[in-house]
Amino acid sequence: MSHEQEAARRRTFAIISHPDAGKTTLTENLLLAGGAIRAAGEVAARGQARRTTSDWMKIERDRGISVSASVMTFEFDGLVFNLLDTPGHEDFSEDTYRTLTAADCAVMVLDAAKGIEPQTLKLFEVCRLRDIPIVTFINKMDREAQDPISLLDEIQDKLQLDTAPLYWPAASGQRFSGMMDLQKQEFCVFERKPGEAPRIGAAERIPGDEATLKAVLDESVFDELSEGAEMATTLLPEFDIESFRGGHMTPVVFGSALRHFGVLELLRTLHSYAPPPRDQKAEKKGEPVMIHAGDKPVSGFVFKIQANMDPNHRDRVAFLRLCSGEFKRGMRLKTTAGKQLNIHNPMMFLAQDREIAETAYAGDVIGVPNHGQLRVGDSLSESGDIQFGGIPNFAPELLRRARVKDPMKAKHLRKALESLAEEGVTQLFKPAIGSDMIVGAVGQLQFEVMTERVAAEYNLEVVFEPAPYNVARWMSCDDDKVLEAFLDRNKSAHGTDLDGAPVYLAKNAWDVGYAQEKNPDIRFTATKERLV
């Protein structure tokens, strides 16, 4: 098969949801439906340490949340799926944002009882920025749920997305009986057998005609289904693949991930409609270009760095999303800064299991082991002259001063914090005066994760204390001398980030506004493009 045909077989998607909407369960069951794992919650650890396949960090297992985005690859019905698992916790929007830059499509999971929750909205806005097509999975239908029409109205009102249900549910909660395939006019039967493991694979399908359904459904459930299905087909627009791929319409599937109902239908929906690898905007020698998946030269960008995935080895793995060409093991790729990497052991992932990838194509995500040469936002190509659009850094919402309990280990702490900042977990600022290390994060949970990881991976006890600053803004100016003069006058209120870029450190937003007003030539920004 040519590299163009291989690329056309790829489907790279992410799952976005509010915490507790059932994303980890859905991820597991998609892998199960795709034949990638043998049992949900499969044990991949030694001894009795049960954990789900996609959550590998200790804090995730303890709390039942996903905090670091990982990637899983599986084949289903002739296509290769790359599932990017995004953190659902509200404190992890930055890592999630970066992961979404590598996806061509997203599955939005909604809890049928709660509808659209604040976090879903945040993540959805990220998809909107990039016109990522969205498939909606309304989960937990086997519990009491909102009226399906009002759920779809909410998606339309809050997200400005046309909804096109491909299936329609027959009641919810204890009365949930299955769903009607509106395209094939077949009914998928939901079997509720207490105490039995849910049946894996396709639900039993029966003809969707009135006589057959009346024979198997309660009268009230049948009435609800026929009324709802009629409203869905007459009032809502028909599914249009162009409108979906343009980011204007979302196909909707109902189900229960925990009971493995609707999961295979969701996978088939992705199989039929999810787009192959998209064209990517880039610059070549400073000129804007479009990189197509079928182009011959190999190129890609790093959207995530993960350190210490294997606690026995101090490893750092860069997650590289390939955008074009046929990558072969042992290839040499260059960054735009001219660094050359010989990639001898590229990895493919199934959650924390990994294997050496001999070849990979556009749309695939491979892990590149490296010792700090690669950073988030780096572009790699054969020529070294392709630069993909920047992956942004966001100004942290919380700043803390980091201190190690044993003062003799301050140097070790700096190394640990720098390593985590390079991963993109948090940001590290060094004030111009003094030896403080100021750590910035999007949310409180990140400090807890850092405390745990620094203890587990570096054997250091770190304490995060209130910092003398509460706001960080990047500074830039067209005239270097103006910026230098400002920095000289404000030594106690500025520092540098990990890249050495100047950062204004202020007590509050008013200070930033005042500095901006008094220095109109200097730009104070809350985001910084990660261009190398």
C-alpha cells in the first residue's frame, strides 16, 4: 500500500467530556469493541494493582480521573484508529488543548441526566477554534435522563451546532429498552441482565416496523419512541457529511458505555464519517504553505512530552503527530532550529503498553524517546525547514513559590521542576532578583500532581507556598531598547520563563493594566505561541 493509501486509512480522534461523564469507561469499551484489549479494566500492572488501561499515573488511579493525555492505537474494519485520551479534569485544560491540536475529530461525551456541563463547554470552544468535527455520544441512558429533544436543543443553543441524531432512544432509566437506527429503520435491543457482565459487540437488531416493536416493547415505551423518532426525523436536519466535517453539525448516538451499549454503533459512526488526516497550516522558509497527508517528505509536530512513563527508567517521550510522508524506523529528522535526531526506537502505544514502530504514516502518533532535545511545539521534518502553527502556552491562573524541605537539595528541585515544565505540565518562572522558583499552573490539582510526581520520580519533598505574585504576562516590544529600559526600571516585578522570554510578574490584574497604560509600546499577553 502506498503512503497516501495508508494515510487515508487513519482516523485520529480525541474524546472530550466533563469529569464523571463516563469518558474513561467509553475509552476502555471502544478499545474492547475494536479488539485492542481483552477485558475492560484489564490489569496491566503487577500484583493486585487493578487499574483501567488508559489511566497510568498513580494519582489517576487513586482518584478515578485522567490527568495526562495518552494515545491508543487500534485497527477496526480496515481502518487504523488513533485515540487520543484527553484529561477531563477542569484543572487540565492546557494539556487537553494541546492534545486537541493533534486530533482530526472529537467525540463529545454528555451525561444524559446533566447535559452540557461547564467543562464540556470549555473543551468544545477549543474544538471550535480549530473547526474540529464533533460526534456526540449521550451516555448513561440506562439511568434517569433528560428528555432527548431538550438535550439536543441544549447542544444547538449552547454550542451553535446543528444536531442530526443517527439513533433515537426508547425511554431511559429502568425503562430504557434500546434505540432505533433512524437510517436503517432497525431497532437495537438493550438487554438488562442483572449480575451479568455486559455483552460485548453489536446489540441484537430487530426490524423497526410497528408490529415487531409493539411485540417487544412496553406500550408506554413504544409510544415515547415513535413520537420522539417522528419529531427527530421531521424537525431536525438530515445528517450531512460536508456540514459535519466543516464543524457545523454533530451526529448523535445514544448509549450506556458501562453496559457496552451503543459503543460499537459509535465506532461505526466514526468509521463511516470521521475525516482522514487533515491538511495542516505551516511555514516553509517563512512562507505560508499547506502540508497534505499525501505529501512525500515526512513531517510532524510535538504536541506533548511525557517523562518517566516507565518508573524503572528515567525516560522522556515526545508525542509526535505525523502530518505527511512515510516514517521508517531509524530515520533522521530535523527540528527548525537545526537539531538532528536519529529515531531508532519510535513507539506505538496501547495506553501504557508500547511496541517499536517500524513504519508510521500521516495521522499516526509515535513516541520519540529523547533526553530533553525536544519540546512541546517543536516541528520535525526531513529538511528541517517546515514549521507548523504554534501550540500556545496560556498564562497560569495560580502562582506558587516552590521550596524543597531539605535546603541541600535545591539544585535537584530546580532540575525536577524544569523537567516537568518542559513536559508542559506546569510553567516555571525565575524572578530577576533572588533565587526563588515560581511555578505557574492552570489549576490547584496540578500542584498536587507535581508534589506526588516530584516525590515518586525524584525522591524530593516539595512545598508550594503563596508567591509574592498572582499574575504573569509575557512581554514583547518592537523596540528592544524600550523593553530593556522597562526591565531595568522594574527589576522586582519581572522574570523569565523556561525559554528565557521576559515575563511581567504582578500582584494583581490592576498592576498589569497600569503597566500597560504607562507603557503603550510594550505588549503584555496572556498567551505565548510555542514557536521554536
